[in-house]
Amino acid sequence: MDKSLAQRRFRHAVTRHRQALGLSQRQLCERLASEGVRLTQSALAKVERGEREPKIDEVAAIARVLRFSVDTLIVLSREEQVAQQIEKVSAAMAEARAASVSVAAELTLAIDLIQQELHLSRPKAAYEACARSVSVYDQAHKFDDHATVRAAEDSKAAEELTIRVARHLAKVQDDDA
């Protein structure tokens, strides 16, 4: 799991549980001191704002005093797992788009060089450059086709899953009625 996500969850849990118990930051620090953990109100405020990373013994004591399990902050929910996967796919697609733009720019440069070779009456060099350009273009096109096919397959799978979930929800609602 992303370290910042765990930290964000922890600091929100600290604030939420502290407030639910009606404790001020100073009162929580006093309870932590009785547990053997010295944490100033200023340091606790920084932890809650995400400006200070708590030490492991502080994490354990805070969770104990506020009566929550650190485990629940670490385990990702299914929704979070899906969101992370979608984020990874989006990033990969952005990288692929950037690579495609880069290949197109390189091919444009190659075409310019080929035209210069022809202008300088070097047909053999122009032909060889042309052959390399076509090979690169074919490879890029195959990659792009593969990525497009894969994206279409993933999209279809997501659509089918959405339909199944919608049917299931409709059935649950009918059963409840």
C-alpha cells in the first residue's frame, strides 16, 4: 500500500477517534504519557495534520488509547483496490500515448532526413533510411494495435461486470420488496 495513504488514514483515524471520545489533544497526550509514551500537544497536532510521521511505539499507543486497530487502516477495501488498479491502468495508458507521440515525432524527423538524402542525390542512403522508418512504423503500429485490442477487451469485461452487478442489485432490491 502507498505509504502516504496509510499515513493519511492514520492521522484521520486519530482525529476522528479522539474527537469521538471527547478528548482534546492535550488530554490524549496525558493518556499517552500514562502509557509511557511522551508526545507533546504540538507533536500530536503535527501528526494529525500530516506534518510529522509518528514513531511505531507512538502509533501503537495512540491506537490503544483511542481504541482502534491499526490493521483496519492498512488493509485496502475492494473499492480502493479497484481505484488503485484503474489509476495504474490510466498511468500506463498515458505513458503509451506519450510513447506514441514520441514515435510519431521520430518518424517525422526520419522523413525529413530521407528528404534531405534525396535532395542531396543519395538514393541508397534514402532507401535504407526509408526501410528503417517503415520497420519502426510497423512495430509502433503493431504495438498500438495490441494496446487498442487489449483496451477494448478490458472495456468489454468492465461493461459485462457492470451489467452483472446491476442485475444483482435489481435482484436484491426485488427480494427486499
